Amino acid sequence: MSQPSVPSPDASSSSSWNAFRERAARLARRPGVRRGATILGIAWLVWLAVGFASGPFLKDTVARLLSEKLLRPVTISRLALNPFTLRLDIEGFRVDSLPDQGDKPILAFDKLMVDLSSSTFVRFKPVIADLDLERPQVNLVRFDAERTNISDIIEALRSPPDQEESPPPKFELLDLHLRGGSITLDDRVAGTTTTLTALDLSLPRLANLGQGEDRALPVLKGELDGAPFELKAEAVPFASVPEATVRLAFNGLDPLPLLHYAALPLVVEKARLDLDVNARLRLAKDEPIGLALSGEVVLRDFDLRQKGGAPLVAGERLGIVLDKVEPLAGAARVAGIRLEKTQLHVSRDSQGRINLLSLAPPPAKPGASTKPAPAAPKSNGAAKPPADEFKWSVAKVELADITVVVDDNFQGPARRLTVKDLQISLRDVTAGFAKPVLFDLSAAIQAGDWAQVNTLSLSGGKADLAGHAISLEKAALDGAKVALVREKDGRLVMPLPFVAEADAPPAAEGGAGKKAVGTTTSAPADAGAAGSVAPAWRAQVAQVEVSGVAVDVEDRSAPQTARIKLADLSASLAGVDTAPGKAMSVKFGTTVSPVAVATADSGKTAKRSRADAKASAKPSTPPLAKLAKGSKGSSKAKAGDKATNKATVPGRLEADGQITLAPLDVALNVRTRQISLQPVQAYLADKVGFRLARGQLTGALKVALAEPRSKGAGQPGALAGRISGDMTVGDLSAQEAQSSDEFLSWKSLFFGGIDVKVPVTDVAVREVALSDFAARVEVSPKGDLNLKQLMKPAVAPADTPVSADKNAHSGNAGKETAKPAAKPAEAAPVGSDGPRIKVGKVTLQGGRVFVNDQFVKPNYSARLVDLGGRIGSLSSDPAVRSDFDIRGRLGIGTPIIISGKVNPLAKDPFLDLKMEAKGIEMTTFSPYSGKYLGYTIEKGKLLVDVSYLVENRQLKAENHVFLDQFTLGEPVDSPDAVKLPVRLAISLLTNNRGEIDLRLPVSGSLDDPQFSVGGVVWQVLKNLITKAVTAPFTLLAKAFGGGEDLEQLAFAPGRSSLDDSLRGKLDTLVKVLNDRQSLNVEITGIALPALEADDYRRAQLDRKVKARKRSQADPDAEDVTVSPAEYPALLEKVYKDASFPKPRNLIGLTKSLPVEEMERLLLANTPAGEPELRRLAERRGKMVQDYLIEKGIAAERLFLVNPRLDTAEAGSKEGPRVALSLR
């Protein structure tokens, strides 16, 4: 069985071809086909002939038509049309400018090649297979704001307004190339030229023949003013909804030429722009235009300045990464903004203008039209939304290595603030700050010489502007220097730009203080309606760390400039929160050092001190500590150096605890260690005449203060609470301002158990202890007491008389030398209106007092050492009176005891003091005795027992002075010595044991400005000496309790007998003479003839009557008593015995007469002349002498002086007497 055959492929093709040939041959033999083929052939021949032969004709024709249409000369070097290939070539095309517009062509190209596809004849639509344009040139010139070199061309080509716009023709471009193109814009208005060169455009396909979904992918490359750029796009321009995505990128573009077309408020000196941006465009009918931008924009090496050339912003790089920006839709989402190595200048000029604000557009002019703008015509483009609807967000903002320079020249000296190395990171920044912004910051700050911050950092920040809250994980400040200055008017100088200085306090009540620079009293611009209150801000910081800070504080408002330095300041705060009731923990520490400040008169003081040192032979005064040890050779300079070294040792201030900001509540433990008190001197300079050479404050206090939590519980801002703890003022040294001699020092003044209630209504101190203290009391060669110079007198008004203050040495104490000064205003009563004060106990230990009197020659000096004791509980309650007992030694061994009761804190201080000192050598007081008594002291000991009582501001004092074996030495020629017989006075005051016992009472009012205890005591002593000399018997009588004058012994006129009164006085005199064995008495009888003659006669008659009774003529029978009944008989006997002529009766006998007649005759015949009265005076002296001898006084101590007759007239106070005088 045979298989069927299969034809081969070659056989099949051959058979097909043969069949085609047969059909074609049959068709060609038809007449119609032959006529059509003939016509087509002829047409093709004509096309070829026209194509090859029409080139020159078409070139001229096209040039002429274009010249007419473009109004410019148009030339074409070559035009060729190839009918075989359907290709058009044009070379040397040129559209020249008008003669007055330059010689450059408006448009030119070297070559244009258009290759038409043969499918054009099939589709009946132009299909361009290839279009090449080589070296095209466009030259545009701008002559003014409205005219360019093509303005007339555009106007000529513009379609008539009534002509309907025809749809674009259908075409297909398969390939387009533009090579070596350039565009030049010559802006003669701005004076700039912008060029686009090396343009290279590639467009693979562009067609609108199909459904419109064909995509165009053009690529354009070139250089813009030398900066290369590239533009790539992907578009469907002919779709029902046209869309395009364009990527524009260039590097290093100089934007200055382009910026000339923008009305910028600043000058761009230089800049380079890098761009890589993708733009997506969507054009849909009846929908807003969709435009979305993304990519990156970088501005490099830029320098922006103000109009006048002042620097504004200069930096290396500003980069903006766009995520999606839709400007027409009012939305922008930025992925990041980064500014690097940039310097920003912010300034305010002398007129108050701020440079940054000048960049803002000017506000609308008043009266501008408020008519609404006409409605925009309907279009498929979306209008820009209102600014308040623009939604934007920035994912991250970074500022790196930024420098901000702030200058302020408004009102006052120029101020500059420089922020360096500023690093800021912001995250999640949105429009309206609807979301919290996360941030970090660090910087270094320099504010001239006023402030410098090495590093300030804020990390983990979160700012909720809508919620008025800000929080930080950590805030740190590392290394800073700050200088604070307070001026004399009280202003706190803070030379920061745009920061007003603290206002000075008003000069007078009701006066307005000076308004601070830059401050304003207007309401904030964003304030709400009246009565609205903005929510309070809340700030939270988890951790605050401060380290390495130094603060220099200078206070010029004090009488002298005060300056301290805080160094190594560190602080740590945890849980800082401004919300009510939130407490934060605080830890703080710093060293505190005083800083010496040169004053205007410090140089004068130094010169004066050197001059005084040369002119005076006064030896330098050693410090108190060495004086107490007996050192005499220490120099003042070394002491000052030592004091300075100690004072400059930095102290330490530390605190820890908790603080609540709202309401303010402070609970801190404050510790101080050896903080110098020298700066306090500046605040006391106008009140005291001494200088704090050194002093240290050491202690530990608990401070618990808080604002009242309830309404009405105190004034706003007032704090209440307690301050308690211990405090020690140690190593204190105070020097006199003029001489720099140390007058007060102590090692330690301790206050234990301090408890102060704030407001200060109660002050309690458990104990006070003063140890190792020393003081100097010094009188200068001019007689000035250093203690009186310690407090400067208050400046009295011009019309207030001031009393002269005479020194006690002048001896004029107690005398009124000037009109008394007005009584000073009393301080607020401590016991009532002032705080209640309680002190548990006071202890004194190791005290020393040095006394140096250079007013007397030789100088006097003494040392009071080993002072110590106690004072009981003190209180401002006037009913509390505390016991005190203080003891010490004068010199080596003389004990001193001071005791009593005291209340110095009451409104009216109380003091009941008793002081006793025994065995004081009087020879040490020789300088004073020589100056004021005119004699040195040879020997003697002193015992002092003083009692002082101060109550109800009245002083009662009893000064008991006891001198033993007090003996004067050599006389001293002193002009200040009293002009009295001092030796006699001493003898009068010294008893037979060699003792002088004096009691000097003193009393007066403490409110009397003329009252002085020392002055009164001196006056009493002076009066005592005067009285001892001028009225010794009076003084001695009082000393022995007589209380009467013993110098004059008054007798009855005409008589010489001693009555009881005279005997009493003589008995007192006996006591004086027995106690004063060195005294002798001179006795002088005195009679007055003119006054006592009649009394003498009567006394003689009485004596004779009494003698008759005794039957004897005893002239001294003064003690016989005659009764009235006996008197007539005895008188008659005396009458009869008398030997003078008498009346007789008729028988010659003596006539009996009445008693009165007998007395008259007897008195008339009794002689009373000088002899008789002299004998009467002698009998008087003898009677006194005999009485004293009878009482045991040795006769050799009693001297009768020749009797004396006085001629005193009637009415004289001096009568018959015996005068006594001491020798």
C-alpha cells in the first residue's frame, strides 16, 4: 500500500507567484487600468520635476511672505525639497532685527530638516518621521516695561477677537531633535542679560491621531547662564484629561538676573541655586487645575543684604525637600528644610526701625477703596484659596551651625547679642500649629562683655502652641559668664537688644518712674474681646542642669559700689512644672567671692594716709589679736595683708529642696560656708565710719515660704512661712575708716536655733555665743574718741540747728555750747509694733578690750582680758528681765565683775547693772592725773563699785570710788590742770588709814540730747575737788553724816556759851579730825561791835544776876538758871553793888527803883567797847578749843588765832561766830 505525496514549500510559493502574475496580466490588459496607470505616471513625473526644480523659487517666496508677516527682513540661504524622500531642508534661516534694535537676529538657525513619512498619503494627515533643528538662536530685547523687539510681531500675529479658535490639526511627529540652541534676553531696563545655551531637545513621539492616550517623553538639556540644567517630562497632552509630569533639574544657577524681575525688599549680592523638582500637572474640564510639586530646592553660597548694603542673611546652604506641594489647591507638605552655616543679622536703628520688619509689605493706606473685587470669570483653573485656608506642614526643620547677630542702637548705647553654633531641630510643624511641635536646640551666646554662654541646649522639646503648653526632657547650660549691674537710680542694667532695662523706682510719691526703653502699655494685637482671658501657658522641664557659670554682680545704687562674684555655679532642677501645685526638686551651689572696687576717693585716702604717716611719729597700731598677746612690733600693713588674704578666700553657698511655682511655695535647705561680708560695707558706707576688713558667714537654714492659697490671705505676692537654723558670723575684723586700724574683731558670733516667722512678727534665737572677741577704744592726739566716729551723723536739714559735741577731755561736759539739736525721730517700737523677739541665752567667752589714749602725755593704755560670762533669756516683753554675769581681768590680775538684770529688747530698755573692780593700780592713771590735776600718781589702788539703773528711759547711777593709799607724786606743768590746791583736797578726802571713799551719784534722762554719763561724772569730780578746797568742812560734814557747815560756828549775839547745836557740830568735827589725823584746825573767834553791843550788855547783866545767885562773881556762870520770881531781888542786889551814880531819896540812901529802871541804868553803865568785845571773841574761840580738847583732840592740832572784830552792818548774813580752817 503506497503513501500519499506531500507538496514541498518551494513548489507552493512558485505556484502562488504564477497565479499572481496571471491575474496581473489580465488586469493590465483592461483599458481603464491602463489609462489610470498612465495618469499616475505623468503625475509622478511632474512631482519629481517640481520637487527638484522648485527649491530656489520656494526659498524666495517663503522669505518674502515671512518678511511681510513678521515685519522683519527674513533670509534663507538654502531651501531644498526631495520628492523621492519627502524631505525638506532649510539652511541659513535668519529673521533680522530692525536697524535701531541691534544687529543680532531675532530668530535664526543653521539647519532645519523635516522628513515627511509616506504614510501621510495613506492617512491623509501629516506624519513627520523626523524633525531636526540645528543651532537655533532667539535674541529678545526689552526696551521698557511694555516694549520689546517682538512686540509689534506679536500684535500683528494676534488673531482677530471675533475669530473663533479652531481645533488643533491632527498630526504625528515620530522624532524631534533640537541641537545647540540658544536664547538670549537682553533686558536694557534692568541692565542684565540672561542666556540659555547648549540647548538640546529630544522628543521621541508626539501625536494626536489616536485616542489621545499617547505619551510624550521630551527631554531638554542646556545651560542657564552657564548653569547646566535638564528638563524631563512625561505627558499625555491630547488625552481627554491632559496630564504631564515634568522634572526640572539644574545645578549652580545664578538667580540674580532672574531676581531683577521681582520687586524684592532686599539685595541679593550673590547666590547659587540647585533645583531638582518634579511637577505633576492635570487639566480636567470643570475641575481645578491640579499642580503638585515634589523634589528638592537648594540655595547655596547666598548673601542677602538690606537696601543700604547692611548685611542681612549670608550662608552656605538652604535646602528644601518638597514632599507634595499643591500651590493652587492651598496645600503644601514639605519633607524637610535644612539651613546650614548661615549668619543672620537682626538690627534696630536709632529711630526704632527693625530691619526684618522692613521686609514685610507695607500696610494698606488709610482710606483705600474697600469695594469688593469683581468676580473672576469662570474657568477650569482653580483660584488660590484664602491665606487662612492654606494648609501646610513641615516634617522636619533643621538649622545647623547658625549665627544670629542682633544689634540694637535705639535709645542708649549700642547693644549686641551674638548667638553662635545655633542648632535647631523642629519636627511635625503644621499650619496653625494644630499639632505639637517637637524640637531640640543648642547654641552659644555672647552679649558683649555682659553675658557669655558656652553651651545652651534644649532637648526632647514639645511645643503645643494651640494648647498653650511646652515641655522639655532636658535643658542644660554649661559654661557661662554674666555681669549684672544695678545703677544708682535703681535700674538693673541688662544690655540686651530689644530688652528694656528694669524701671527705676519713682523719685517721689505719686511720681511716675522712667518708662523703659522699648516697653509698651498697649494691649497685645491678638487680644480677644474685652473680658476675655487667654489660657495660661504651662511649661514643663523634666531635668535642668546648669554648670560652670560665673556671675559678676555690681550694685552702684549703694553708697559705695558693691561687687561680688559667683563662680562654679551649678544647679540641678527636676520636675519643673508651672502648673498649680506641681513641686520641683532643686539643688544649687556656687562659690561667692567679694571683688575689690576702686572708689573715687580711695586714691586720696591712700595719699592722706602716707602723708599722715610721714608727719606723725605715732607708731603703727598692731592688730587686736596681737595686742591681746602683748605684741608691740606688728605692722599695720602686714595685718591688712592678712585680712585681705582671708577675705578673698571664696565662700560657698548651697541649697536643695523643693519649689512650687504656682502658687509660689519654697522649701529649701540653705547652707553657707565662709561667705565674705565685705560687700556689706558698701551699703553701710554712708552710715558708719568703719570698714569691714573681713568677715565670714557660715550656717545652715531651712526656708519654708509660700504664697497664701486663700483669697484675702495677704497682699498679692506676699510670702508667709518660717526661716530656721543656725548661723555664724566668723573671723570678723572691722577697721577705722581713716586710719585702717582694727578696732573690733571676733572669731565667732554664733546664732543657734534661729526661728523667724515671715512676715517678721516673731523672731526667736535659742542661743547666741560670742567667742574670742576683741575691741579697741582709742583717743586720738586731738582728743577724738574712735567709738564716736563709728556712726556717721544723719544729715540734718539746713534749718535744723546742730549742737556742738565737745569731747569729754575738754572738761566742758555738761555745759550748753550750742542750741540743742532737734530730737531724732524714734524708731518703731520693738515691743509693740515691731516683731516679738526672744533669745534663749547669750554666752561670752575670750573677750579682750584694748584702751589707748593718745590725747594725754605720756599716753595711757590698758587691757581688759579674759572677758566672759552669760546673759539669761532675753525678750521684747517689757516684763522679762534677764540676769547677766560678766567677768574679766584688767591687766594681769585685777578682777572685774559686771552683773545685774537687763532687757535691751523692750520698747523702753531696762538695765540694772552693778560693776565691781578691785585692786586697780592707780599709777597707770598718771597720764590723766598729770594732765588734769597737775601731779603724777606715786602710788595707790582703786576699787570701783558702780550701780546703774535705767528704767522708763531715766538713768540713776551711783559711782562708788574707793582709793587706798592714794599719794600724789611730782608736779606736772599742764595747761589743762585745775587751778586748785589739789594736795589739800586729797588730804581732806583721805582718812587716817590713807583711804578716800567717794560716792558720785548721776541721774538724767536718756532722751536729753545734752545728757552724758561721762560728762556728768567728770563735772561731779571737778565740783568735789573745788568744794574740798573752798568748803572742806561742808564736804567733810556730809561725808560723816553731819549735813551742816562746820566752817562757821554761829554764837548768840553777845554771848560765848555753847548751845546744843554748837556741840552737835563740834561732835561732827571731832569725828572728822579723828578720821583725818593729818588735818590741823585754826580757831578764830569773831565779834561784831556794831551789831552786838547791846546784846553784850544784856549778856553781862544776865551773867551778874546769875553770879549774884551763886553769891560769887563768876564771869562764866552761864549755866545758872534764875526764875522770874527770883529775878527782881537778885537784880536789886546787882544794882546796889554797881559802882555808878544812882538816884537817892531824901535821906541820901539809894533809891529803890522798878525792875525796868534798874535794868536801864545797869545796861547804860556797862562798857561794851572794842576791848570788851575782843575778849568776848577770844572767849568764844577758847570755848571751842576747850570742847575739842575735852573730846580727845590733841591740843597741838588746835591753834587759837587772834580774835577778830568784824564791821558787818545790820542785816548781814554773817553774825557772831567762830571761824574754823583746816591746815
